[in-house]
Amino acid sequence: MKISVLTLGCKVNECESRSIVSSLREAGHDVTEDLVYADAYVVNTCSVTAEADRKSRQYIGKAVKANGSARIYVCGCSSQNDPEVYSKYKNVVYIGGNGKKNDILSAIMSDIVCDSPVFCGKVPDYFEYMNTPSHEKTRDFIKVQDGCNNFCSYCIIPYLRGRSRSRSIDSVLDEAREASAHTKEIVLTGIDVSSYGKDIGASLTELVIALGRVNVRKRMSSFECSVVDEGLLEAMRSSGFCEHFHLSLQSGSDNVLRGMNRHYTTDEYLGKVGLIRKYFPNAGITTDIITGFPTESERDFVDTCEFVKRVGFSDIHVFPYSERKGTRAAEMKQIPMEERRLRARELLEIKSESKRNFLEKQICKTLSVYFEEESDGLASGYAENYVRVYGNGSAGEIGNVTVKELYKEGVK
């Protein structure tokens, strides 16, 4: 059977989709991750924002357009959040959530359809192991954790992914060793990687130290600043981790951070940035920022802009605040959407300046680059600090290059 597995959202979803791909191929199916004509479609949905929900539903329509008689199997955060909306599509025969995604294979093999009107899987309270993901791209993502205990006031994900739960260190090591035969770089990912190990008597630092035994370049997908300390940074430096830190911020205003239920201040955050640069002087520090959160005054937004300039991020993902029904923030008095978007556009201008400043600091430096593709006579890939680099090299290889100038969205 020809099956298309379509993924929206985060790297955790990508990991889980590739596990589904691997299982389907082992069962003898012809599987692709492209939106093409297929006998069946698996749509792994996202619900982090209202736009993500909309795109998830849109993919159902795209699948129907590609093959009007195909069977569609839905899973992920959006269908966990609102399964009823997916039952309205006549081609959808299976609706799951974030639990037991392995069951999709059984459903396809046995032609199981949802009980009327809809079935939505229970959020698991333990780490669910899936098949080893297929190796589709240059670097491999390894899911080490799921769920979240933070309950930020704007975020629906803890309700859809459940409480934080960790994968055993031995299991992570087994997959990392297997991945090292296919790639030169792995990325540890999860819904809240910073909470890794708390439920199994381990810690993120212990996992990092253990991974030092695997001969491959390593990255961390994201951090909460609370987990950053000298022990973790020393472990990362000695275990072959790259000098890139996606350090979640969300706002540069202490007032807004309190309203968001974020458990740090801007001073604490800035202190962690300084600690990172002590151990990794050329570190790329990236982040996410939400504009137009309900409690964000004009002064709060100015504070955020000024704080961003102080930190000197290498890149920023900027999002206008999106209400999520069921969260505390959705019950607050809302800022008009146009104002949220206006602030986002202003912050994006500051982000561009900050990124350019960081890129200019790379000129004349020698960077270690994992080249991923070749085009127009140049290879391109990412340096350890996640700067995009164009130069002489071969896809799939790591090489040292000296930066000469800014080029496209990176350096050459």
C-alpha cells in the first residue's frame, strides 16, 4: 500500500512520524513523507497555536484533494485537543491523540475505523517507546522526553501531552549509537527537555555525560534557563555538544513573565546567558518571544525590545500571542490582534539587526560546519553555533571553513 505520512509542528512530532514511517516500511508498505497520491494518509497534527490547528485541518483537505477515496488516519495534538472537528471529514477513519501512536499501524493493517462519532486516545502517563525512527535527513533527532509540568498560562500543550516523563538513559544511548552509523550529528528533543530525568531518578547532566561515549556531534533542541548551571555546561563542553543554545524567553518584561507563569526573571535569564558565554564564547543563543500577551503594556513591550538588544541573540522566533481555549491567559482581557502583529513586526526588525550583528562577529573566524546540501557550486550547512554557512565542502561531511563575508541568511 502507498502511504503518505504528513507532519505538522515540532521536532517531537517529526520523531514520532519517522517512527511511524519506520514501522510501516517494516510491514512492507511504500511510505513517503511527501503530499502525493496515496492509498492512505497519516496526518500528525499540531495545536500550539490557532494557526497550527488551521493548518492541521487544511492538510486533511489536501490529502482528500490528492486522492478523494483515500483513508485518512489522524493523530497528534490538534486531534487530542478537538477530535470532534476531524470526525466531520468523511475520509477520516481513525482519530487518535498523542497516546499509542504505534496503534496506527494496527489500524491500517486491520482496516480499523473509529467508533462513532470519534475516538481520541488517552494521554499517556509514562514514556511510550516507539520504533527507531527512519533516517531521512542529514541529522537525526532523538526523542528523550515527553510532556510538560510547567503550565505556562498561554500554553495548551501540557493538557494535550500530559505530565513530563523521561526515556531511560540506556535507551537513548542505544538509539544514539545506531544513529551514529547514519549521521554525524544528533539532536536531543522533547516537549520540555529541561525536565529530563526528574521522574526516573536521573538528570539532564547525567544524560549529557553518558552521551559523551557516542562519537557523533550533538545538539540540544531547547532549554529552560533554570536548568543551565556550570555542571551542565561543563558536561556539554566535554561531551561534544555544539555551542548553540535555544534558551526559551517568551518576554523581556518581568511583569509579563509573571503573567505567563514563567519561573524566572530577566536578571536571572541574563545571568544564565553570561554563564553560557563563559563556557562557549562564540555560542549562538536563540529564543522564542510572544508579542501582545494579555498583560503586556506598551512599556512592557519596550522593555522586551531593550532586553533583546542587551542579550544579543543570534536569532529569534517571534509570534503574536494566540489564545488557546482552556488556558488561563485565554480568560484575560485580550490585546487587539492588529496590535499584537504590529509589535511582532517591530520586534522582527530588532531581531534582524541582532542576527546581523552576530553574523558579522563570525567574519574571519574558523567554523566547523556540517554540510547538508550542495547547490550552485556551493555546499551549505550549519556551524556548531547554528550559523548557516555556504562554502566549499561535500554534503554529509564536516569541514572547517574560514568565514569571509555575509551571504544570504548566513555567511560564506
